Amino acid sequence: MKSIDHLIDEMKHYKETLWVNPDKLSSKKAFELLLITHPELPNIEAVIAADQRLKRFAPFFISAFPETSESKGIIESPLLPIPEFQKSVIPFVGGRILGNWYLKADNLLPISGSIKARGGVYEIIKFAETLALQEGILNPQDDYSCFSDEKFKSLLGKYTIVVGSTGNLGLSIGTIGRALGFKVMVHMSHDAKAWKIELLRSKGVNVVLHDSDYSVAVAEGRNSAMSDPYSYFVDDENSYELFVGYAVAALRLKQQIIDQKINVNADHPLFVYLPCGVGGAPGGIAYALKLVFGDNVFIFLAEPTHAPCMMLGMATGKYDRISVGDIDIDLKTDADGLAVGRASGFVGQVLTPLLDGIYTISDDKLYFMLYILHESESMKLEPSALAGLSGPIKMFYDSEGFSHLAANGLLEKMNDATHISWGTGGSLVPDSIMESYIKKGQGLSGTL
Ligand SMILES: *Cc1c(COP(=O)(O)O)cnc(C)c1O
């Protein structure tokens, strides 16, 4: 295993690297430990209850977001095989990837076109439901399309939802928040993508731009919400509700795996690769995947070489007490969904007994894979969302990744393995910008 000094040196020089988590436990031991250290974490029943809350809101989703009518108001993305991509990478990695490779296409999630439609939507509907129940205008048995009624909108319109965001969380909260009648204020850093800012403003969201990075935008949001009883702050760094909302994805994925007759068991391991920013989305999903699949699932997070905050926090054991700026990393990445300098301490600690590891990836590779995925499968992802697609390559062609397979007795099982790369966003990217991404990827010389 790599020494921590060696790892930090690679991070400082923006070299792609892979860290294997030395503190991972068997899932039984991990959950026993977490029950003591984090008794507030959701158990499987709590995740199912969150899924049911989302289902209660299905009639409202259908009326507010007609694109959800086909799925009967369920906000879910398809699990898609990507065999052409799997073949296309061979010349660039110099060999094959064993196993069956899928994309979990959260780029196609309704409402906000990214993984943030899971946690973000969940936290806001939970808040809306709580207010309506308190006010006595809602029964849990009611048809929740009533949330479109004036009576509900005027109640919720008294409240302002505040959130700090690099872009996609703001888009998600802004869209669902405004649809329910809330006022919404989104604090963003100055490097937020212009089209995301415009889209939010067109929905009547108050966007406040800050001359600083994401953590400061979050802190500003927290401060502005604190003094006002009619303000509700969505805390991307610590929110339990976001975490639970993301966790629901594991139940949905399990059903898709069953429906598609994919085997997951001791001889058919499942590998899941999740792009990581502050950690909430991949953290909630990883946690619940371990609840659902136990020791048969192996989970890696993926971060840009210029924003490896979770790797730095977990590998040093300092969690949110260290930021990438502390080791002079500049946070300059086009993967705006992942451009976070300080990871969630809560998520880092929860993942310590569960996670297999974290790898980093350069922006050039994100763009090159964006191009290859588009050429081979006609799929369009935003740069952040490609990070999970180098996971299987790292497993076989990074020496630390390969050693991890060997150490876990997995090498002889890899023909029967399933790889799921989480494609975390993309469908809202304007066509002209997507074209420029694809062109940029095409122009890069390809090694993967
Ligand atoms: C936010 C985001 C992530 C990561 O989620 P975190 O909760 O910040 O770790 C990954 N991909 C995209 C496209 C995102 O917007």
C-alpha cells in the first residue's frame, strides 16, 4: 500500500492516483460500528419510508413536471448496458475490461437532469409535507396533487429555501422549490456555469454570486438563513434528509438489477463507481448500497485531480478539518459538480468502514471519455459525470486497483462481475455547450 506522504505528493502534483481504504470492514462489522458511532443513520426501514414519501408526491410530480408522467411520477433513471463503450476503450487502455459494464444514467433523471434530483427533491418535499401537516391542510392519505392548489402555495410561499451550490444542487432545489411555491435563494461561487445561473433566474430563483469557492458560498447561505424563522437552509455538507433522499437510489437499483436478471452474489461481485464532490450524493448511495448488497458490493468514489477533497480528508483521517487548499491544490476543474475543496466530515466518517477506495481523474480524461461515450453509445454526459467511467479501467490497469482485486480474491470472478458507473448529470446542458464539450474531447490525444 502507498504511504500517505506518497499519496499527498501525487495529489499535489495533480497526478491521477488511487487510494485503497485501509479501514474498510466486513459490512456486518461496519454496520455494528456505525450503529454506535452514528445511531442517527437511516436503517433500511427509514430508506423505504423515504421511498414511500416520494411515491406519495408522485401525483404532484406528474402535474408539475409532465415529463414524469411516463414513469407515473417516479423520479428514476435507467440502468443501461454500455457494451460499445466497453469495446471502444480497449485501444486506449491497451487491453480488455472484464465483466459487464453499465451506466446508471442519472443524466436522464427528470426535474433537474442530475443526481441532485434525488436528495434535493426529497429534502424539499419532506419540508413541504411537514409544513402542510402542521398547518392541518393535509392528510397523509390525500392525493398529493393538492400541492398544486393555491392554499398550499400561499402557505409554502411564506418560506424561503436557502442553499449553497456549485450548480446542480441549486438547479434541483430551485426547480422543485419554485414548483411548490417556495421562495428560493441559491448562493453560488463566481465560477458557476452561466447557463445554470440563467436557468435558475428564469425560474424566479434569487441567485447570489460569491467571489470565492463553494465552501464559502455554503457558509454565506447558512448565515443568511440562520436569523430568519421563515428561512430553511439545505446544508449540503451535513444534511440528513439529502443523505436519505440519495439513499433511496439503492432500493431502485436493486429492483433494476433484479428486473434485468443481473446476478449479484459472492461469485458475481458488483462494483459501483460514484463521482464525488462534497460527498452527500455518493455517500448516501454508497451507504444504502452496502445496506442492500452487503459484502457483495465494492464501492469506489471518483474525484478530479484538482479537487480530491474526500481522498485528502479520508486518507489523512482529518475529514473536514483539511481542505485541498491546505496542500496548495488550486480547485481548477471543469467538473463543476465535483469542484469542492473540503469534503463533508459526516460522510467521510460514515464511509470509513464501508468504502473500498477513491481514485482521481484529470479533466482531459473526463473530456476524452465524454467524446468516446458519445461516439460509441450516443450518450451525453456533463464533464463531472464521466468520473465514474474510469472506475473499471482503474481496477484492471492501476497497480493499486489490481492489487485490491487480488487481495479480495476477486481476480477469478471478474468475468462474472458487474460494473456500474454512475453517470451523474448532463441532460440539461444546452446543445451548443454539449457540442463544444464533445469537440474538446475529440481534440485530445487519447490514453485512458
Ligand atoms: C453534485 C454532483 C456530484 C457529487 O455529489 P456530491 O454530493 O457533491 O458529492 C456528482 N456529479 C454531479 C454531476 C453533481 O452535480
